[in-house]
Amino acid sequence: MGSQIGVTGLAVMGQNLARNIARHGFPVAVHNRSESRTKQLIERYGDEGDFTPATSLEDFVASLDRPRRIVIMVKAGGPVDAVIDELVPLLDRGDILIDGGNSHFEDTRRREKALAERGLHFLGTGVSGGEEGALNGPSIMPGGPDDAYAPVAEILTTIAAQVDGTPCAAHIGPDGAGHYVKMAHNGIEYADMQLIAEAYDLLTSGAGMSAPEIAQTFEQWNEGDLESFLIETTATVLGHTDAATGRPLVDVILDEAEQKGTGRWTAQSALELGVPVTAITEAVYARALSARKEQRTRAAGVLPGPAGGSTPDGFVDAVRDALYASKVVAYAQGFEQMRAASDEYDWNVDPGTLATIWRGGCIIRARFLDRIKEAYERSPELPNLLLDDYFRDAVAGAQDAWRKVVRTAVDLGVPTPAFSASLAYYDGFRRERGPASLIQGLRDYFGAHTYRRVDREGVFHTLWSEDGREVSAD
Ligand code: NDP
């Protein structure tokens, strides 16, 4: 008997995923382009389960049961194509390739189509949870044909995180659906982290609290509605002391955020779909601004801010409420984007399933996702989470605090792009009539783009005279 599944690409993610598979009793073949990683895995962890190491892809493929199930866990982009090109001549019809990296969903669509023409199955599979998740139970989002998912369902649901007896793995939809929702998950993660960073900034630059004090605040917040992996981790990071200097670690970390691209991809896709995902997009911009350290340092010396000011009573609790309300908006936007993509690409993605499999294993795991799951159980066709009774009430209850925090941030000159954008979205979304009538009027004036009216069906254009007066209508 051969191995039930193989993993090629044994950097941190592939190695941990292979160990996770082996620890659950599935015989697993392992391979890496450079042999040293394979050797190291076997030397260190070979006794954790039934591993079959291979030094060549030929041996690797030959050691697998049919249909062959191969997880590709290499660097996203060209390397995935390179590995597929090497594997294809060695495979037979019905074999299944599982790309577990952070591939762009358009690449996945292309690969799935090309491989299907050769009788091979391709599952573009989002894996969330970082290296710890890969080892102990990630959230897994496979996308591809039903025929490809069925033979790997048992392994994937077994190695995934489990919450209340439910695995954090589910078939998301065809072709690029799995990688799309993983991308959107990461986009939401960007927004979540940006909101947390803004809350921290308000408490430190605004309220003058120290990192250890803010760590304690986050610990308390983690006992309420905000309970989540990211809030808990924020408390840990803020509470950590740098051994070399004795200062809070966060105070000695350079304030330039890096990015690998999934947040930017989410924002790009949202722009193309015409879905307003302002919190995620602001989070991407905030990282970009943070990276302009030299310019910021120069600007800090010459651009004046407000004269000064203080934070109002009850500010810490108000920041907590503002964080929660902004987070609801960020998730509402992210879920709306996934629904729009699902409609655009015909994926039939179920948002309730996403909320369910993101409750464990992944970086955005949170108590909050149970509420989202319940909202979609109440109303599977819910167009926007803000229209669910629970979230409507949660945001309504937080809105005074939310406005106070954004006002204070403006007065103090503390930038809160994601808090502010979320509040602006909320105010824009709840307006039955907004100022776009004027935009349409302007477009009609200089470009004859026409407009529709509130009192009559049809398309209208006003003939504007040279001096801007209406000369005739219709
Ligand atoms: P890396 O993204 O750092 O990729 C390194 C691996 O890719 C090595 O095994 C390397 O082989 C292999 N590789 C690179 N180029 C080629 C090539 N041309 N042919 C064959 N193999 C190649 O590894 P990670 O483990 O960090 O991530 C793997 C995937 O998982 C990525 O898509 C990543 O975005 C995604 N991911 C990562 C997470 C994380 O926390 N790190 C979380 C979730 C997803 P060699 O050893 O020979 O150089």
C-alpha cells in the first residue's frame, strides 16, 4: 500500500501540514525541491507518523495510492506553475492536485481549466492559520469540482480545526472560489488589524497610556464581544518586554508595515466588482503610508497638527465600542464582497459556511463569527450584515461612542482611517437619499451622461445653456 496523500513543498507551511496529516494517521509522502528540507523533516519528526520521503518527483508520485492526491505548498506565483508542469507528465486521469498556497484566484481559475482539459482535478485551497494552524488544525477552504473534493474530504476535514464538533473545512465552490474567500479572509484580517492598531494609537498617542496598560485593557476586552485570536494576541504583544532594552517590545519595533499582497488583491477585486470595502482598502493604504518612513519623518518636522487637546471621560470604553462597531462594518463589507464575487463567477458560495469554518484555525477566529453564522441561519439571503437585527442593535448601541471616538481622533490629530471610513460607510448606507443626485447633475452638465428622476421613469438629459441655465429639459 502506498501513501494516501503527498505534500510537495516543505517550507514552514508544507512541513507542518504534512506533520498534521501524519499525526492523524494518514500515510503521507513528502517531497521538496531541495532535499535538505525533506531530510530535516524526517530527522526531526519522522516518528510522528507514517512518512515516505522522496528525493525526486518521480519517486514521490510513484509512492502514492490512486487517485493520487498531491498537496502543493510552494511559493505562490510562478513556482506553482513550475511544479504543476513537472508533475503533469507523471500523473494519470483523475489524479488530484491541491494548491494550498496563497495563489491569486484568477491563476487558480486558469490552472483548474487547463488541468481539467487533461483529465486532472485541481483544488485551489485556502489554508489559514499560519504555521501553528497548519500543524494543529487550520481553517481549510477548498475550491474546485465536486469530483475532486470528495476523495480528499475525509483527510481535509480531519486535519482541520474543530469547533463544537464541526470541522473548519468545507467545499467552498468551483474553480477559484476557495482561493477567493481565503484572499477575502486575509483582507478582513488586514482591516481587523488596522482597527486594532488605531485603537492602540488612540490609547497611546491620545490617552497617553503605556503599552503594558493597553495590554491589560485588551485582556479585558477579550472577555467580552471582542473576544478573538487577534485581540488576545494584541494583549500578548503589547505586554511583551524587549530583553535587550527593557522597554515594551512594541516601542522598539520599526513602524513600517509590510504586506505580501492578499489585502491589495482584495481591494483590487472589490474595485472591479464595484463593492465598497472601505475598511479593507483603508487598511491597505495605511500600510502603504506607514512604509513611507522617510517622508513621514520629514513631514513630522514641518507639518503642524492641532494645538492639543484631551480625551473625554469614559474614553477607553468608547474606543472599545468604536472598535466593535467598526469591525461589524468591516466584516459586513467583506461578506458583501464575497457574495458579489460569488454572483459574478457563479460560485454559489454560502456565507454561513464561511462564518462556520472561520470560527477556528484561522487568524480572524472570534466569538463574533458565531454571531455572523447565526445571522445567516436566520436569513440565508441577507444582503448586508448590518441589516441583521443583532448587528443593527450592536452598532446602534455603540454609535454614540463611535462618533465620540472619531470626533476626538480628529480633534487630537490621531489618524483613524478605518474607524472613520467604517463610520462614513455606516452613515452612507443608512441614507435613503444621498448627494449622488448632484454628481449625476454634474455628469449630465459636462458630459451629457443623463440621469434618472425620482418622479418619472426613463432617462433624462438637460440642455444647459452657456451660462448654466436650463434651456430645455428631456
Ligand atoms: P514559501 O512561500 O516561503 O515558499 C518556500 C517553498 O517553496 C519551499 O519549499 C521552496 O523550495 C518552494 N519553491 C519555491 N520555488 C519553487 C520552484 N520553482 N519549484 C519548486 N519549489 C519551489 O513557503 P511557506 O511555507 O511560507 O508558504 C507556502 C505557501 O503557503 C505560500 O503560498 C504562502 O503564501 C502560503 N501561506 C503561508 C502562510 C504562512 O504563515 N507562512 C499562511 C498561509 C498560507 P526550496 O526549499 O527548494 O527553496
